[in-house]
Amino acid sequence: MSAIAAPFALMAELTHRCPLQCPYCSNPLELLKAGAERDTAFWMAVIDEAAAMGVLQIHFSGGEPTLRGDLAALIAHATAKGLYANLITSAVLLDEARLRMLEAAGLAHVQISFQGAAAAKADRIGNFRGGHEKKISVARLVTALGMSLTVNAVVHRQNLAELPAMIDLAVALEADRLEVAHVQYHGWGLRNRAALMPTREQFAAADAIVAERRAALGARLAIDYVVPDYYAQAPKTCMGGWGQKTLNIAPDGRVLPCHAAETIPGLVFERAGETALAEIWYRGAAFNAFRGTAWMQEPCSSCALKAVDFGGCRCQALALAGDASATDPVCHLSPLHEEILEMAEGESRAGVEEFVYRRV
Amino acid sequence: MAVDAASVPALRRGIRRRFDETRQAHVLLGPERVIVLDEIAVAIVELVDGRRAIAEISGVLAAKFQSDQAMVEADVVGFVQALVDKGLAVS
């Protein structure tokens, strides 16, 4: 294998606790309780190690990271170490005083999730009354304080009709970046797939809307588009490749190649603080399990794109094909592709509307 | 938005630049964006301040590197356009 490059980003999942209960939450079904969380000293040491090994960006995430009282201290420490600090938040617990504190600590960028464009429907999806209006007021504070703002619009069958209005919302909030992210079917998203899967027609319409608004808005707003890959031809380059760019630390300190990796049986995840982060990244068994291309089966191993998309998502291969080493079944070259497509279309028309809300 | 010689580029809010010891290079950091800068790119970014037009930036760089201004200008336009397209700069 060629030399392993240093990671660019660390996803620090400080907690699984969250006031929202979005049915597509990417957290695992078995949520960790507060007692399993690691203390400030643990995360401070993680930041030191990450900076020393070349990590440039830290994403404070969860769950809802603002539930942690030590968030400002962690941001200040990361910033002092030269890391670009991102906050990935629902925003519903933030107010001006707290946000000023985080900004003063060095926070560079705030990503706020939106569940829709209209309050009533959006609040139903997050199961949190008043959430939507609160997010809008916090988003305005973020830009007023001079930080970068990303609007994260999570879309699925039950809110795709609002996509144009969600893009308008991002423009009105003067966001620097809009992430239109189709639900990824892991964790709670997989559990609620039938209630969330868009129809083929919605997928085509969303594609066209994003292309049209990108052209119209130009540099005013950068739009990143995460496609619903059950309907895609080629799989996504999950995480930029397994063990290529990012490492993820769960609330209990386990270091994972991606947040869903713990669904894959047989992988053992070492803990930061017990094993050096660099040791885990370069030599850890879990990080090397699907790194590069040597682990691949056909049709991946002879594919011209194998070093481009790395065979897609390992967790999705496990969930849909029952084998984490298989070609991601959303790929048109997978023997399961047609079956998956039929299943997705079938679920999108089955009329399931009720959500199983995320709960500890 | 097409960048040209008259454009006056500026980095967007929240974009930071630093030297990275691990990669021995300057990097530009923004939301979900990391750009590793080479020597020329660093020289350009240092002049992107929201006041100088591309033509002026190119003039300074052409003098500094003793090269043809038209060729430098083409490079600067291309690089700034890439920054704009990635959401790291406005012009």
C-alpha cells in the first residue's frame, strides 16, 4: 500500500444527547447516555494529538454539542492549536450570550440544520416545538458576529416540496454555504427509510432545482449537494475514502473511520487516551480494514473507478448486501442494484408517513 | 460569477490561512474546505485584500517574479476563480 496521508479532519462527537428527535439522525440506534461521555481533559488531549498529527479542521458535533458546558473551552484550545473550529448544531439551545462566548473562543464556522422551510412541518420532523424560529434567529446572530454560516437542509420525501423555499431561506439568512443533504440511510435514517425515501420523480426534480439555483446564485452561495444515492448510478466516495481524510471520535472515546462504522461486525475500535491517535490512524486494524483498494471484491477490484469512489459506503454494503466488503449496492455494477432500486421505489410509494423518533 | 482583471477579490468571512507543519505548506481553511497552497498561491492570497483589483495583484506579482504580466494575470484569474467557485472568496 502507498504511504498513508495524514488526516485533515476530526469529527468530535461530544455527546449523543440532543433536544431534537429527527427520524433520520445519523447516530446509532443504541445511543450512549451522558454517563458514557468523556470529560474535558480527555477532549483537550485529543485536540493536542490531532493537531500534532496534521489535522486541520475539527467538527464539534453530536448529538447536540452545545449541551456540553465545556464547549467554549474546547473551541479555545482547538483554535490555539491552529485548528479550524466548526460547530455542527441544531442551534435550538444557543442564545446571543453563548454564541458570543463561542465566537470569542475562536469558533470560525457554524452549521445549522434545518428540517424544512415552514415552522409547523419542520418542528414536526425534529419533534421540537419552536425549533425552526429559534434556528432562524441564531443563524442571523452567527453572521452578525462575523462567523461563517452553513445552512444544512436535510431533505427527504416529506419535505422535498419545500426545497426551493429552503434555498430561499439560506439566501435570506446570507449563508456562506448551503448543504442540501438527502437523508443517508444509516442509524435512525435506515430505521425510518420507508417514511423518508423520496420518489424517483422527486429525486429528478430536486436535481434540476439544485442545478438551476446553483447557476442563478453563482458565488453568492456555495451549494454542496449530497445525493440520495439509492437512485444514483455510481456510489458516493464515502468519507472521501475509508481512513483517507477523516477520523471520528464517539462520545465514549472510541475512534472510528466514520460515525456508522460500529455497525460493521468484527471491527475493533481502539479508544483515544489508551492508544495514541496516530497509532490508531496509521496502524489500527479498523482503519486499515477498508483503506485503499486491496480489500475489494469483484466488480470493484477490476473497476477503473476503484480509487475514485473506493467501492462506495462500507456500512451501506453491510446494511444492503450483508457484506461490508461487497460493492455498495447503489452502484449500477452491483448485482443487487436493480433490486435495491425497486425496493427504494416501492418504499417511496408505500404510504408510510409516521416516524419512529430518535430516543435514548 | 466570472472573475476578470477588473475584479476586486476578497476572502469570505471565516476563511483562515496558516502554515501547516505536517504538510510543510500554507493552507486555506473554510467550511468543509481545505486548500493546500503552493508558493505562487500564497503570494496571490497575500494580496487578496478586498481593495486590490486582479490587474494590480498581477502587476505586483509580475514584478516580484520577473515574469510577463499577461501570463501572471491569467494564472491569478484562474486561481481566484477557483477560490470563488469553492466559496472561499468573493469578487
